[in-house]
Amino acid sequence: MIFSRYRFFQLVLSLSLAFFIICLAVELTLLFTPLYYFDVRSLDIMKQSGLGYTRIVDNYNYMIQYLLNPMPQPFHLPSLAYSVHGRIHFEDVKRIFTFIDILLIATVLINIAGFWIKIKHRDFYFLKTAAIALALFTVIPLIAFALDFNDSFIIFHKIFFRNNYWIFNAATDPVITILPETFFLHAALLVLGIIILGAAVLVICYRIWSRKVAVK
């Protein structure tokens, strides 16, 4: 019974730590607006959309602010038209990010309590387990992206959205012209890169702290 409780606690803490890093990676990527600013020029979004740089960036910054603000607020792009379905889609995306915010806070609380207990008992194996979980999490998306990012992009939307409002028409929702698929690929790769970095940090911490315990 003691063994099973230990394994259960180990699993919960490892998953909590893994989810924390995944959620943090998503939030940091959303906050890292320089990625989009770079893509505006490198992907020639101005030519593609027929809009000026300032107008593109202003509307993008509004979208980021809207998604990151946990408080309910009406969606209203500064200078681009949008349809009812377009507005509903952004509201759906906002709900996902609000859930990520909640999950981030919940995992922080679990991790603080778990870390305190584990450090007290000098047991750091959960760090290695969490790192393995993160590594496995990144493998599937990377393989899918390598095979066909467009198909992966479609599958992602079908999983997380119960409608097809994410399929924008440039005539009614010109915002799609400033959000090319390649930008989402770059953002997804940044998320996975941060997750891999987080997994590497966990492995390093596990090895260092485990050696200190072994020496003592």
C-alpha cells in the first residue's frame, strides 16, 4: 500500500510538473511578440495582406492582449473587419488560454507542495519522470510536423474546437491574411523548443541533486 501511494504521488507530481512546463511554454510563446514581428517581414505578410506594418502589428498586439487577459471582454479588432463566426472563434481561443492560466496556477500549487515533500525526503526521481514525459510529448508533434504540418494544423483544430469557425474567409475575416500558417509552425516549434529546454533543465537538476544525496 505504501509503495502504491508513493507511485501515485510520484505520478501526480511528475505530470503536474510536466503540465506546468507545457503551459508555461505556450504562455511564453504567446508573450514573445518579436517572433511575429520578425515573421511579418520574413514571410512578406505586408504584401500578402496588402496592409501596412503598423496596422498589422496593432491588430496582432490587440489579439495577444485579448487572449492573455483573463477577464471577460468584447472582441473588437482595432482596424480590421471580422464576421460573427470570426469573433466566436477568438472567444473560443480565449477560453482555451483561460483554461491554460487556471492549469498553470493549479500546477504551481501542486508543485510547491510536492517539491517541499520531495526535498524533505531527498527524493528527486520525479524530475527525471517529468523530463521523460515532456520528451515523449514533443516527439509526436515533431513527427507530425515533419510529415505534414497542414494536416497537423487541421487535426489540432478539430480536436480543440467543436465548430468549423476557425476556417476563415479572407473576404469577411481579413485577419487570416496576417496570420499565415507558417507563422503558426514557427510558434509551435518555439513551444516545443521551450519544452525541450525545460526537460533538459529537469534532467540536469535531477543529476546534480541526486549526486549530492549520494555523496551525503
